[in-house]
Amino acid sequence: MASQAPRFKEAISERKRVSSPIVLALDVPEPSKNMDKCYRLIDELSPRICAVKFSRWFVLELGIPKVAQMVEKCHEKGLLTIMDCKLNDVGHTNERIAKIYFEAGFDAIIASPFVGWENGLDVIFRVARPSKGVILLAYMSHPGAKDFFEALVEWERRKVPLYVLCAQFAHEKGADGVVVGATRPEKIREIKAKFPDLPIYSPGIGPQGGSAREAIEAGADYLIVGRAIVAASDPSESLERILASLP
Ligand code: XMP
């Protein structure tokens, strides 16, 4: 019998053990003109990162075939790959989109919980399983996130903040993690305390004001870092500086 690929959640945890909790957001502007830089970053940083996250604009500009080659390169270096598409449509559309990304080789995708389960997220989980990952938003990193994520919603006859419901939903549905901004370490702490086994992916370090150290101290499992590394004059040195700041 053919052996099955390890599930994303375990695979990235194992990779983190031998590298670091850093997920590189490969946000290289104008990637079609800067392919060399993208490949150089993957090459140079791979021993010290666990995964590479691709943004939607990056994939739109470069196109799926070239992105698929880059994903393959990440895999050759032992890295996991995450598609940050914040997927959020009805079932049959989600199915097409998820299949395109997974067939391009991505190991996980980020989805929005707001479409709900039936004929929404359920289809994404079905396409992803058994080995691919689904990560759900719980509290985004930008200032405006508070407009909705902190709204009190009625759930099982109680009023709870939307971000708690998002994390609860991710936990119940067996998601591979949630995104909680490093800009809000108190929310990371709260979600980690409620759902200790739910991995937390934390973006917003550096230019958005979040601290890598505070995010990890609060309970983040993975740090999503883009400009603080990619736009630095010496990306390796910046990465090492972030790692040296961790508890
Ligand atoms: P910087 O340059 O700020 O980039 O380190 C962060 C990367 O992460 C993405 N990002 C998010 N993705 N939920 C997400 O799923 C979020 O709350 C969030 N905040 C930032 C961003 O698109 C960039 O690629």
C-alpha cells in the first residue's frame, strides 16, 4: 500500500523543530521581473524557516505555472507552502479554487470562516483532506480588523466576540490552525488558553507594529514575516535578528 503524505499540521510542526517558527511571506514586488530574487531568498533562508506563504497578488502576477515551479523548489528544500487566498465563496467555487491551488502543489490554504460550513468551508476541507491543510482567520493583523472581529455575536445563548467564535469553529472543524495578528498578543494569549492544540499563525511583525518576541511569549506557534525580511538589505541577517529576539 502506498504510504500517505503526513498531514500538514504534523509536517510543518516537524519542519519547525529542525528550523524555526518563521513562515516567510514571499512578498517580492513585481515577482515576474524578480524571479531570481525569489529563488535566492528560498535558497538562502530555507535552513532557518519552516514554510513559505504566497500572497494572492503574487500568484496573480506570476501565474500558476511559474508559482507551481517555485512551490516545487520550496519542497526540494524541505519547506511547506501556504497559499494565502483567504478563500471565501460558495461551495462549488471554493472547490475549483482549492483544487487549482492544491494541484499547483500548495500544502495548505488560508480560508475565511465567514462563509460558514455547509456548502462553504466543508467543501474546502473535503478537497484538502487527508493531507493538505486549511488555516482559518480568527483575528487579522491590521487596525480595521477590530471593526468586525471584536463584534459580540450570539452563540449558544451567550454573547461572544467574533474572534473567539472563529477560533472555536476552527477547533471544532479540525482546522490546521488559525491566523491571529501579532499586533494583538492579548488575543493570541486568550485563544491559546482556550484552544491549546490549535496552532496559531501570527502575521504583522515589524512594519505593522507587532513584536515577534511578544507573539511567541503570548503563545503563537508560527510567525508569518514578509517585509521585515524580504525588503531588508540583508534578509538573512534580518531573519537571524528576529530569531535572536525570541524567548
Ligand atoms: P508583512 O510584510 O507585514 O506581511 O510581514 C505579512 C504578510 O501576511 C499577510 N497577512 C495576513 N494574512 N491574515 C492573513 O491571512 C492576516 O491577518 C494577515 N495580515 C497580514 C499579508 O498579506 C502579507 O503577505
